Amino acid sequence: MAGTRLAVHSVFVVQLICLVAASFLYASIKPFDPSSSADPFISDQSGWKILVEDVSPVPLHDGSIGGYIRDYFDVVVAEVAALLGLGEEEQVHHHHAERRTSVFLQQMRQQLSKLPLKYINHDDKSVVLPQLKMNFHMPMIDDVTVINRLASELEGAIIRGNSANQPSLGIILAPSNDASDQNAAEEVKSCEEWSLPESTHLLDRNTRKLKLPDLYLLTDCTKTSVDVPDSDAIVIRTTHTDNDVNGLEQYLQAEIAPILLKIVYQASTQKQMQMQRLERVFVQLIDEDPTSHREGGDAKVHFDLLSRALSTSLQSTISPMIHDLSFIYGGNVELFDDAIFWKGAIDLSSAPSAYLPLPNNAIEIDRGDAVDREQGAVNSEDEAESVENEEYKSVSTKFVTTVQMSKFIQSHSSSNEGLEWVLFLPSRDHSPLTLRDSKSGDNGQSIVLSGSKPAGVSLVQMDDDKYINSLSHSLNYLAGYIRELNGLQSKTVMEAYDELSSTTTPVNYIGRSAQSLSISFWELESIAQRHWYAVLQQVLHEIDAVMSLLHKHGSTLALPEHVAKKINTATNLLRKSISFVEEGLPVMYATSALYGALATIESVQADAELFELPYFAPDHYLAVFSPLVLPLVMPMIFGLIREVKRYKELKRKRQI
């Protein structure tokens, strides 16, 4: 009987312990719901199990006994000085409050310090260029000694050819003897019969292969040129032969080296100093009077056709450019062993609207007389920066001054984030309509507004029922503005490369989109070069801030597994981006990985499940839980102790 009572009390105590343990386990693994009004009692710290990098700060000393003694002695001296009024009180907690970079960030900075970098702006070091490496091919020559000699001379000429307009650290050329194989040598019979190997830099539309770009030098050609295909290759054609190696060296030094610098480093540093990241493009179409463009006044049919044409024109004119820029700015990247995959993350949207007439006093008519400069000269902060294209001048011209148009558009524009552009379709009564700069008197069809929303306005000149052609022509102004925003010229790709030609060596872009305002591989590379270092410093700062937070509040901060996976992704992308630069790969791969790391670490900082529980002192917990737990626990504990003593007493009496 005594044993039964003891067993019953023991079961009660064990059940109580199991209940407390189960409650603790439930509180520690239960996911936190941000929409719930109740805060969790114990934070989820399961992410610490899978966190890869070390978040601890760099130690102040080497970890030896002497280092600890010196650290403790410094604290004591600071406290004594504060008590005697000889020092500031803040010095007492200097060692504890000092923010030190994490061990991981120190490793990354040490790795960066070993890289050869070129500082363009020595005042603030805001633009830094790493070194590029290219495979050097000479299919027409099988002499390895000549190939190595020409590669060395061209590499040295590129380094010596640096200027203020095309500063670089040079290009490393890795010679490749393509003609050493007898079968390959038989296939390459002449310069004209040679064809570029199939491009492998794009595995599919959203996957780029991680590889070095190729530089081909073809000799004994009928003409001299530098061809830039729609890939990561550059083809040099020259009339020199391998019998005249000295003349070929002089040609490479005098002509080719400056052209290569212009091709690889096209983006203007001055235009890109603001380092604007393109995240969203919004196009607003305003139809002044839809009824005026259709005979019979069927405005709905006209507006539906116009809306569909706008969507089609955006997909053909702006979407390819946005897709290429998404590789750099998007941040939605995934790395494989030899490739990098990305998804378009730059939002492209449009919104057509109608029945927004211009004020009657805003439209003026120029019948060939001189423009009244005094009437047009208006001082305004929103004055247009430029008026493009003067192809619409006529003897009798209807025009709107840039000041009036900018005020009209800004008063009716939306407050969308990102790049906003307005297409304005004037009514048939007001067509053809032009924009006139009130200061210079120049006419045009598009203006770029300074420091305001939207970024610019383009007039749509409707060509009968050719909706798509008319809108595509107006969207070309937006495409040119996006190119300028990224430091490129507001021209077609073919025209941009044609301006890189020298007096004797033309530069030809032979890509599929030569006549469009898209962005080529090397233009995209030059854009990435200007963003790389600034984004790198931002990623280092953001990751260091998160790791400092984890170290300082590691015991109370919630760190779920999915948050830890994001941190691991960000640190891995940072490591990979630095390794890309070490390998000499194009900087566009490293910049894309950095924007991916930045987007990931920013999502960590905005994650609602990364939080810290409110602090409660131990006496608060004791005051809250003692009235609840003690009335239940104490009787059971005392009863168990009493039963143990009673059981021992009965057992002792039986033995006597």
C-alpha cells in the first residue's frame, strides 16, 4: 500500500515535469506568425544550426594571456580615471561598446586587398575597376612563339594606352593555340572563310555561362576591321601576315589597343556617378481626345487598339533592354558550377488614359516668324534639360513650350516609384504638335525633365492607323534615356560602336539588334564595372550590420532556419563575386552576384520573423509565474517527500 501511494505521487511529479518540458519545446519550435497579436514566449533559434559563416567579431588581441591582461588593465585604468575625473565616463565601456567587424568580413576585406584594382577617382575612390582576362586566339597562325609574342605586346600596349577617358588596369590575354590541332588547321583556310564559333556565353535566355571572353586575331585579310558580334567575343581582322610580325606588333599597339579600351570601357564615369539602380519602369500614355482619331467617333475601338499597341511596342522596344539590365540590377540570381541564372526583376508596366486636353492658351502657332524669346524665356526648376530631334519643323508649326508642357504633365502624373515616362498623343486638331525650348527656340518631340517626376515626355505623332510604329518611334526616346542613365550614348548599338572607329580601322557591331537601342554584351559589362565597387562596399556594410546584430543579441534574437538560409545565400554570393574577380571573369558576373547578395540581405533585415523578445528581468518572471506554479508544484513536491519518508519508515519496521 505504501509503495502504491509513492508510485502515484511519483507519476504526478513526472507528469508535471513532462508537461513543463513539452510546453518549453512547443514554445521554442512554434513558428512565429507576424499577424498574430500574441508574441512568442521563446524565440526560434533553429537557424543557428545551419548558419555557415562566423558572426563573432574580430578579437581585440591575439587571445594570449598577456592580451587578456592588457585588455583588463586598460578597463581598470579607464574606470579609475573616470572616478578621479581625469577621463570621460564613455571610455570605461569603450572596449565593450566598440563595434568591430566580423571575422567573415575581415576575411573578405583581406581577400579584396590582394586584388589588383584601378582607382579612377582618387579623391573619393568611388569607381574602382578590376582586371579583365580574355582568351587570345589566332586561328591563322600555328607558331606558339609568335602567338605569345603578339599577346604580350598587345597586353602591354593596352596598359600603356590608359587615358582619362578609358582608364583601366589593362587586359590579361591568355594565348590559345587553336591551329595546333591538324584538323582545325585544315578547316581554317583563309580569313574570309573563317567563321566565329557558336557562342556559348548564353546557354538560354536566362542563363549565362561563366567563361572568359574571347579575342580573335585574323591575319592576311582583304580588309581591316574590328567586329563585335552579339556575344562576348571581339574579332580583329588585319591585312598584315605572320611574315611581318614587327608590322603586326606596331599595328596592334597603335590601332587595336585604343579601340579595345573603348569597347571594354564604354560607359561614361561622369554620367554614372549617381549610381542609380534601375528597379522599375512605368510608361503612362495620355490620349488627349480619342474621338478625334477615328472617323465616326468610335473612341472605344481606337483606345483598345492603342492600349494593345502600347503593350506590343513596350515588349519589342523596351523589354529586351530591361531583360539585359535585370541581369545586373535584378538581384534574383542563382549560381551553378559554371553558369549563373537570373530572372527578370525590373518591373515594366504601363497605364493608358484618355481625355486630358491641353489648355487652349498653351498651344501656339509659329507661321514662320521669329520666335519671341522674351515671351518664351521662363525661369523654372522644371525646365527641360534638352529637346531632341528637329525633324518636325515646318513653315506653320503648332508647338507647346517645354515649360508649359512640363507643368501640365507634372500636375497630372502619378507618384510611381522608379523611372516614369509619359507618352502624350495630341488630338488630330492639335497635330502635328512639337515641343519648343523656350530659351533656345529648338523644336523636338521629346524632353527630359530635371529632378522631377516623370523623367521625361514624348509626343506621339500618329501615322494613320499604324499604332505600333508610332508608339515604337516615341518609345525610342525612352530607350535612349535609359542608355544615357547608364552612361551610354543615346544612339543605336551600331552607331555607338561606329563612333569607336579610328581613321583606318572601322568598328562594326554585327549583332541581331544592331539597328535598335538595345544594350550589347560589352556595354552591359562597362555598366557593371561602374557599379561593382560601390555595390560591394554596400553589401559588406549590410552583412556586417546583420552579423553584428546576431552576435550582440544572439541569445535573445529569433533566427529561424529560412532566415539563416537567406544569410547563407548572401554570404555565398559575396564570396562568389570576389572569386569571379580573382579569376578575371567579366565584372558583370560579379556585379550581378553582388546585387543578388544585396537583395537577399535586405530581405533579411525586413523579415518580420527576425526579432528580439522584449526584455523581462528575472524578478519579473518570478513575480508572474510564482503565483501560478508554486500552488501546484509545492504540494506535489512536499507530498512526494513525505511519502518517501513514510515508505522508508514502513520498510524499516518490516525488517525489524
